[in-house]
Amino acid sequence: MKVKVIPVLEDNYMYLVIEEHTREAVAVDVAVAKRLLEIAGREGMSLTAVLTTHHHWDHAHGNELTQLHPGLAVMGADERISALTRKLAHGEELQFGAIHVRCLLTPGHTSGHMSYFLWEDECLDPPAFFSGDALSVAGCSWHLEGNMQQMYQSLAEILGTLPPQMKVFCGHEHTLSNLEFAHKVEPCSDHVKAKLSWAKKRDEDDMPTVPSTLGEEFLYNPFLRVGCRLSSRCTGGSWVNLGRNDPQREPAHLMPLWLTGST
């Protein structure tokens, strides 16, 4: 399984997830249909389905490509998604050739935000997680719908059950600003310092900073580190001694009233 990262618009990412043996591909968050189809055609890919994380135009406007591909399935959890043909439920599993998909509802940014966990059986590559605007590298998204407890559960409880080696592909390139905030939260963190230095070099070279891994995010993302006394203080939370995957965590008041990240 190969993931093609496609920068579009001002700072968005859309993706093609490719089954390398068949060259069939699943698209994620199609913002610009023409660019996606040009790349798929140039690389000899056959598009089989579209997965959309949420209804915002910068993630779903390109779903108009169904006009050029009648019968192409456009899937998501929100009826507001453009050209939606199939509404998905939390925990639902799909399969496209050898590629498996588990649908994970991650509300907070929007009430119908769905993230996607993808893997191939008997594949040495780590699984991939497409987080849309729920989680970004070293940050998370603006809270627009739902409530803070939902956002906390999406980040800490749903993501916390997933494997640390999982690659995280987010919806926006906001890594540098997120890490600058993370450095203010934990100024002594070697993990934050190293990632910030790396991100600055990537920015200078005009290169993407995706993917990260979930294990890395737990080292430098302040919104996944609310169990740390300093992170909790700086993100507006009440500190409790929480470990990853701890069923006794207390979600109340752990998320801030504002969130760094994407729109």
C-alpha cells in the first residue's frame, strides 16, 4: 500500500491510497478534482472510491469528479458532504481489493467528522490514518461543532487505541505553527525542539511534513499530552495523571476553548 501526498489550495492535502499490484486507488478528501485526476492518469491509477472526512469545501469540493466517473462511490459520515453516495457509520469496515478500511467517527471539528484507518494484510508497511481536520502534525483543529468532551474523546480515546507505528496523514500543512505553540507549552522538550528544527528545514525546502506517526504525536503534540502538568496548564486543562490508553482518564475540562490547527 502506497500513499500519494497531493498538496492543493493554500495548505490542504488530498491523498491517493494505492494498491500497488493492481494500481487501483482510493482517494481521500478530494478538494481539486482536476489535479487528482491528472495525477491518477499520469501514474496509471484506476480510481475505485472517494473517502471524505467532513463536509467543508476544502475537503469535499472535488467530489464533483463523479460527473466524470459515473458510479464512483463517495463515502463519508455526514449528509452535508458534496456528492455523497454512501453514508458510513462508526466502526464500519470496508475493503477495496487488498486495502482494508476502518471508519472511526471523530467529532469535534464537525459533528460528522470521520477518520479512516487503512491497512493491508501481510504487508510490511505500517497502517495509515487519515485524520482530516481532527488531528494535525503537533496540533489539532478548531472546534466548530459538538462539544469539548467529544473532541477530547476523538483525540485521546479513539486515537489512543491505535498502533503507535501508524502513519498519520492530516488535512492541512500547519506543522510549523503548531510546533511553535508546542514549544511554548513545553519549552524544555527535546522532542519538540528536534521536530521544530526539522519542520523549519522542510518549510525552507517547500516540502510536506506529513506523515508523522501516532507514537511521535504523543511525544510532542500538546493536545495528546494533556496528562502532562505543563501541557494541561497551557492548553487550558485541569491536570490529572493520565497514561496513554488509561481507561480511568477524566475527559472533563481537558480541552482548551480554542484549538490550534486547520479550518
